Amino acid sequence: MTPHIQFDNVTVRYGDQIALDNIALSVPEKSILGIIGPANSGKTTLLKCINRTIDFIDTARVDGAVLVRGENVFRMRNVYALRRRVGMVFPLPVGLPMSIYENVAYAPRRAGLHDRFGLDALIEKCLRQAVLWDEVKDRLHSLGTKLSGGQQQRLTLARALSHQPEILCLDEFSIAIDPVTTMKIEDVLLELKKEMTIVLVTNLVQQAHRLADQTAFLNDSKLVEIGDTKTIFMEPENKMTYEYVTGGFG
Amino acid sequence: MIETKKKDPRQSNPDVRRYIVCPSASGEGQGAMERTFASIETALAAISRENEVANAADDSNTGGEATLALDLIDKLEEADGQRNKPRYRFFYDTHLMGSDGDGTERDPWPDLPSAVAGMTELHQSGRLALDPGDSILLSRRQIFTSTSLERRRKIKEAIAQYVFMAMSLSLVVPVVAILAYLTYKAWPVLSWDFLTLNPQSRMTAGGIWAPLIGTFFLVLISLLMAAPIGVLAGVYLNEYARDNWYTRIINLAVVNLAGVPSIVHALFGVGAFVLAARCGESLLAASCTLAVMTLPVIITSTREALAAVPMSFREACWNMGASRWQTIRTIVLPNSISGILTGIILQVSRAAGETAPILFTGAAFYLKVADKGWESFFPYGLDDRVMALSMHLYTLMTQVNNVPDEIVYGTAVVLIGLVLAVNSFAIVLRVYLRSRKKW
């Protein structure tokens, strides 16, 4: 079976600086890939390759191929369709300067969904999935930017789900959320795994342990090791990986 | 050690416990004064003794007076006389647990016994130079009062604030003075008629309707050309352009265009619009010249307004599959429109006030236009020459004889009033739109 996402010897440079060095990995469909690694190891760059938002960085140059369902994303004509197939959540919450409702309705509207009832149902579903519905259901038309940081982050998650992606990329989503909500969202992710493939970049090693089917360890732009989460955490091949997951790194 | 310059706290604070050192007195506790000592050593010893007594009674180290004064005098009779400022000020602070200090305000002794020990040591090593009339002040440092360093900083802060405030106030003075003077001189003619009547009797009577409406059309047409081009160029430069040599050349051109003197714009207008484009000296040619002049500023202000929208908004939209144009239309423009509009409106006043660019390209000294009816609202065709307020003012001042002063000043008042009104409108608009800002 073709893997859902596949990196074929991907190298990314920002000017002269190498951000990803010859990365090869694959993610099977409907699974969770956890990516762990210290700061500046290329985790976010890896995510940006999947939906090609790396295009927006003028200095970036990519070699190799990223395949989504066997298709090279860098050869795709319709990059907007690709981005709609990939949901993306970045570490800092971004509430767009419009109502909560419009925040979530943004992508469906751009994709041509204008049916009132369809939108209402979709928005409720996304907000429920992001564990935000109960807190905002009575004020859907107040400003999204006036929510608290944690709520805005869940709004960002709801927005990422609003275009019904088949891949969900999360870049340290829990950085601005309290532990209780984090646990709730983690449950949601396990639920979402039945519908989509999830790539989870996290600084919380235990979060990867809890959620991921596969875990990849990146260090210094290189893929040190990838394997079943159990293997990575119990008996990794690489000594560095062992030290990182047990907290003795550095 | 601090050689103090501060106000003597003994004057304001009656709670100071005084120890008087008078070498001519023989014993201790003599005479009228309760605490009089023959030497500094005995005084210091008495301080620590009294402290121990107080501690035994109170069992708290924080009790007792905050300030002790050691006064050195020649004769007992002078004990109540005026004092110099204290020569030395020392501090102790019982909230500092056990740390050592040197008695300064920044680094006080931790308690009274160590303060006494410290002062004794200083005295014995001869570092306390005391003359009759001098005194030492030992204070408990207050936790929530400022140290001398903080007080100095506060004074500097206040000075800086007042200097800056005075400078900005001095900006207001010329504006008010000019307005007041002009209004005073123009008072006799200022009326509705002055605005709505055409100049009469070789411009020595009547009003300023013809130049007023001319200026209106010049500004309107020039902005109709400059605003769309400027805004769209600003959007391109801020949202689409990559940082390459092509963009850099455009930026350089914009900056240089903004720096061109207006009389050079006038010559360019003559060459490009009057002659090459065969517009002749006309409203159209003059408006085009004004448009070229205002264009770079509109581009720059548009770019600044767009750049004020956080990058993260754009990234969020791109990540959801929105194209650049969708992002601009739905997020960037709605949230930067206030800045863009303000930039354009401020150019209204600039275009209205400039004389040089229209001097050779279409402005007329005097034109006879319709006095009444709808024709008086559209007196100039695109290919006609026009009168303009700024030009009219120049003409009245230099070219026409026997013009009453009031009419000249009245024209100036209307011109400056227009500019101020437009600027105020821009400010009000910006405040209103900013109050609706959504992040």
C-alpha cells in the first residue's frame, strides 16, 4: 500500500543554512507520526514541506520529493487544493480579526460552501472536535481575537479542521493550552485518527509516547531515528535517541 | 559612606533620638540634656546598650526609633542651636537577614548592633572626620521609600518628560499664531458671500468661488488618478513583490520621486502632459502633474498600512488554502483600510496647497466663469485652464494692484482652513476606524 505521506531524500536549505538534511520517512494512512527533537532541528520546516507553505519563504530551496498519496507536492499544479487537504496548527494561536463563526467558516466559504445550514452544522462539528463548542456556543458572533490564548489555539484547531483535511499537522499545539484541555484534545486526536493521518510535532516527549504510532527523532536537521513509538521509547537503536527520550540529552 | 546633600530630616521629624557628644562635658548623662557624652565611643556604647534594653523589653529587633542623630558640639550651651546638615548619613535595615553592609543606603548594615560596630570601626580607623557642629545620622532604611539612586532617576525622568512636552507644545504655538493673525486680518470679508461670489472688479472685490471650485476639481481629479494607482502599487510591493533587484529598483524610484522638488514636477508636467501628451495647459495636465507628485506618498503610506497587519494572519489564511488575492481581499485590506484612507486624505491637503506644479501646467491668473446656476459648479472643462486657490493667493499678492488686504488674508484663511479641515477629518476617521480595530 502506498504510504499517505512520504519524504524521499528531502533536503531544505535557507540560503546556505541546511534546515533539513536528506530526510526519508513515510507515514501510513490513518496513523499518528510523532516528531520529537530539540529546537532548531527542522521540525517545523518538515511540516511546511507537506502543505508547501515553504514556498512563502523566499530563501528556501528544496531538493528531493514529498509525496502525498504518491503525488509529488512540489509538482502539483493546484497548490491551494493541496493546502485544503492538509490542516495546519502552529504553536502560537492566531485568531483572525473576525467573528468566531467567520473564523471557522473562512476556509469552507473560500472553497465555495455558502449553504447556511451546511455551514452551521460544519462549524458546530469543528468547534466540538476542538473542545471549544461549549465555551463559545452562545457568542459565536463575537470577535475571535477577544478569546483567551488557549481558546484561540483551539479556534485555530477548529479552523484547521474546517476544510475537512485528510492530513492534520500539529506544531506544538499544546504550548498555549492548559493540561486539562490538552488531554481532551489528545483524546480528540485519537478519535480523529480514524478519519485522517496526523503529524504531531511536540516538545513534550511523553505526548508523542501517548499518542503516536510511529515516532521520529530529529536532531541538527537530520533524521536520527524513526520507528514504532514503543521501540523508540523502550529500545531505540541510537544512543542519542535513548538519551533524548529519557531526558538525559545534552 | 555618603556625604549627604539632602535636607536634614531632623527638622521635619521630631522622632529623632539625639545623642550629643561634647568633649567639654565630663561624664555622661549630664546637664540639661539627657544623652550627652564626652566622646563618640561612649555615645556609640550607649546606643548599643539602649538597644539591648529595648530588645529585652520588647523582644523585637524592629522596635525603637527609626533615626538616631549623633551631634558633635563644642559647648553644651550650643546643644539647641542651629545645626549644619549631617556630615554623614548611615543606614541599617533589619529586613536584610544577616548580610553584611557598609552602611550606605544601597548596602546598609543588617541591624543596629552591627551599625554601631561599623561606625565604631570607621571612627577608630580615623575615617570619620568630624568637626564641632557636624553630626552623623543613622537611619533605619524604609522598605517602600526610594533610594537616592531611584530619586535621581525619577528627577531625570521628570526633566526629560517636561523637555519633550515643551518641545511639542512649541509646535502648537506657530499654528495658533498664524491662524489667529490671518483670521484677525481677514475678519471684515469673512462671510458666506466671500466663498460663493466670483472675483470682481479686476479681482479687487467679490469672493473666491472660481479659484475654490478650481482647487476642488484639481484635487479630485488628481486623487482619482493617484489613489488607485498608488494603492494597487503599494499592495503589489508589500504583498507580492519578492526581495530582488526589480523590487529594489521600484523602491528606489518611489523614494526618489517623493524627494523631487515640486517645481521640478511642474517642469516634468509641462514636458510630459502639456507638450508630449498634447493636453495643453489645462485642468487635465495640472491634475496629472499633481497626481505624479502625490503618488509616491500614497504608495508609501499604503505599504505601511499593509505592513501593520500581522504576518500570522496571512499565514493562517494561506494554510487554509486561500490564495494571496483571497487573503488580501478578506483579511489584509479590511484591516488596513484606515491607514490607507488616512494616507490618501492627507494628500488632499498637499495637492490643494501646492502652487508650483500647476503654475505652468494649467493654472490661470483670472478666468471669467458663470456666477449662477449649475454652470457655476462645473465652470471648467478638462481641457480648460483653471483658477486655483493657491495660485489666486499668489496672484493677488504679486500681480494685481490695489487689492484690499482683507481679500488676500481671506483667501489665505480659506486655503489654510481647507487644509486643516481635511487633516482633522483624516484624524477623526482614523480614530473612528481604529476604535473598531479587531485585534
